[in-house]
Amino acid sequence: MLREDAHGKWTVSSSDESAEENSDSEKPCTSSLSDAACGSTSGPQYPCSEARKAAHKRKASPVKFTDTSLSAEAPPAVKQRPGQEGSGWCLSSSDEEPEDEQKHAHKETVKEEKHDVSEEHPSNLCKDDKLSENLKEEEYDVTPSEAQDTWDLVTGGNPFRFFLTKVRGIERNYNSGALHIKDILSPLFGTLISSAQFNYCIDVGWLVRQYPQEFRKKPLLIVHGERRESKAELIAQARPYENISFCQAKLDIAFGTHHTKMMLLLYEEGLRVVIHTSNLIADDWHQKTQGIWLSPLYPRLPEGASGGESATNFKSDLISYLAAYNSPALKEWIDLIQEHDLSETRVFLLGSTPGRYQGSDKEKWGHLRLRKLLKEYAVPIAESWPLVGQFSSIGSMGADGSKWLCSEFQDSLVAAGSSVTAFRKCDVPIHLVYPTVNNVRLSLEGYPAGGSLPYSIQTAQKQLWLHSYFHKWSAEVTGRTHAMPHIKTYMRLSPDFQKIAWFLVTSANLSKAAWGALEKNGSQLMIRSYELGVLFLPSAFLLGIPFQRLR
């Protein structure tokens, strides 16, 4: 739905990840699309949110947009031809070339009237969906030279080990430092023994095909938060694969989700941890902006040895996070992590786990964990340095900023150094980056990209004050202005944008469900969802300077 006010036009839709006020009908649910039932539904083949399913339906049956108040420029997805060098093919709200639009005007009119192509041509929809998925996979089959380039990229001089995902449809040079999931799972990185995949939205068949052929029968643990019908659908997807097992994350607080996105990869040569922002579905690795932190290859410790902790306490924090699941399946991975040397890690782990926390436990998770890290390790900075938050979903934050955003959440984000109380937190500028309707319209995917940008109309109408903080999405430096962001980042940087005090890439959207909210006069922190991210602090990357351990 389109809303227009003094701050511009914004897209609002049902929220899948962070709306505490949503009804059960807006919670993640299952929509199965088997070959036998292809004509009866147009939903995706994996458990997903209502917003994602709506986007899938729009992609199958696009509606022509006629608002002349927006730019008349044709979307890049329509302008780029499949034959253009370096551009590839692009997916948008319309598959037709510009010269075909006049010829097929009548067909578009029929689509607008029908609004459901699955009823009109069920067999064609099923065939087109399969063709689309096959094309996406073929495009990311890497050549030996490309694989070597990826190896050089990951093992080269990138101390931060932060990467964007590859995007189909942008100039080739913008993908030169990016990774696809097939790159991450490549045998160049090690001889895989087993793996664990933590995620929110999972297409099991697609995921298996991302592994190299020789690794597709290796033990794979999928950690998820699905229940009831969604859980049954997920298990049904995995029936053809005897090597797949499941771990269901407990979600005991209403409207929580298992939103963490992480890979644990055990090799004959060692262990690797990957923390990222992409769901395990084709669309999330195709034409969206996503972020990845890829750990070094952690070697196995000598037999009987202990230790292997980093200066950032990454090893113990990762073990604490996995222990919060209270799962025997993850106990095996905890033991494996104990056996490896993680001392080369230079980032801090920042997680959220569902629960109500008091005392010292309040600082283990969520925004209070970020507050603690910034107080202890970030250098004090001037109040003029703004906060920038960028995310793909927005939750309920109250009638005004004082209810959460500009109070407890901002208190945590400005906690840079012990002298932070010397200035008023309200003097710190806050900039929130979220795509506009025009961003989505002109994106590589067209309007269906809005399916991964959920913001419920019910929530939006209750917090119109939030729009004064909004800034539109733009990513010209990385060539991703038209690749809609599913990445989530938070940072504090200098007013001239030349220095960064800290940077966080995480699965956590802008919501109390993800970050936590104080209760009982601040004595208790309540968190609904599982989230995970990594925090970059300059002090952790300054070689030769003593770095005090957190504990």
C-alpha cells in the first residue's frame, strides 16, 4: 500500500519479522507448491511470510503502475537486455522487453482484471517458476578462474572479512569483491565433513543444490523456528535427503522468530563460521543487497589442548549463543568449536535469544550487549557524529521516539566510551535508511522486491513520527542502488563520512522483538527473537596495540 506525507512516499505491507502487534494470520506460515498442486496455488515452495508470498504472487501476475507523479524513467530491469555484456538477465515486475509492451498491451489488461495468473494458466506459472529458478542457478556456476579469484579474494589482504553478495544485473566490476553462496561452499575453502545452517526462510532443495556435488550427501543440520504446518512442510522437503537433520529453536514468547542467519562449516582442514543476512532461498542471493562476514579457517587445537580464544571473546560468546538453544544437536557443534583455535577472530559477536533477562544476564544479549561493548571498547567521540541504521523491516516502537527508539535503544548506540554521559543523547543525529516506493519500483526486481521489505500498515499508522528520520536507499559506490537491501547495518560515523567509530552487520531489523525492550522499570530485558551479527571496532584491528579482553 502506498502512503504519501510530507516526508515522501513509503511502502507498507504485512510484517514478517518484527511486528509484535500482528495477528496470527500475519505470522510466518507455509504455502506448498508441489508439482501435483501447481495449479491450485501461486505461493513459494518453502515456509515463508505473508509479505514474501504476496511478492511471489505479484511477480507471477504484475499490475501495471500508472502514478504519473513518480519518475517516468523505465526500471533498470526493463531497460537491460539479456544480451548486454556484463548485465545478465534481470527479473522485474514484467518480463517483457520495451518493444513488446505495445504488442502485449491487451495481455496486460487481462492480467490486471484477473489478478491471479495461477487460475488462468496454472501450468505456465509452474513451468515459468521452475525455469526462473534454473536460470538463477546456472548463472552462478563458477569457472575455475572465477573460483581462483574468489580464493584470492578471501585469503588476501582483507582484514575485515566483510563481503557483499553478488548481484545479477549490475556491472561486472561491482561484483569483483562479492560472494555467492556457491562461492562460500566451494571445495576451494576446504574438504567439507559436515555443516549446520541457521536461518529463517529455507528452501531445502535449493540449499542442497548450492553445495558442490561431492558435498551434497555430507551431514547437514538445519536450525529453524518453524512450527505446526510450516515445520511439517520443511521436514517434507528434506525427505529425499537422508543426510539432513533438524533442530527446532524454541520460541516461547509470542511473535518471536528464529531470524539468525549463520553457517557452521566443518572441514578436514578446520572450522569456519559464516554470519550473514540472506535467507536460504534463490531470491535472496540473486538481486538483493546482502552482507556476509566470513571467518578465517580455524585450525584444530592439538589433542587435549584448550584455549584458542580471541581477544574479542568470540569463541566463548559463540558457545554461549549455541548453548542458549538447549539442544543436543548443537551440543555436538559446541564440542567441535571447543576443539578449534578461534584466536584470529577480530570481531565481536552480538546476539539475541528469546527470554526475559535480569541482573548481569541483561548485558548478554540485544541492545544492552551492544551498549556494554561500546562502553568498554569504543573510543569516546563528539556528539555531532550521527547514528545510521539501515534495515529491511520495521516493528512497533510506540507513539513517539521516547518510548524506545530515542530512549533505551539510542542510549545503547551512543555508549561510545565511559564519558558518554557528558552530552545529551538527544543531540546525536539519527538517520534511518529505508527504501521508498520509487526505490522498489526502479529496482532490478521491480515491485516484487517489496516482499522482503515488510512494514505493516497497522504499525506504520501508529508511528508517523518515525518518517522524519527516514532517508531513501542509495548505494552508488557499490553499484547496488537498484538492488534492494535485505542487509541490516548500524554504525556511528563522522559528519564528513570519512571515519567510522563502529560498524555492525546483523540479522536484527529495527524492532524491539529483535533488540529487546526494558521492562519492570529497567530491571529486565525482554527479547522475542533469535538474531546474530558481528561488531567491528577499530581497536580490534590495530595490530601491535594491547587489547584488553572483555572478561
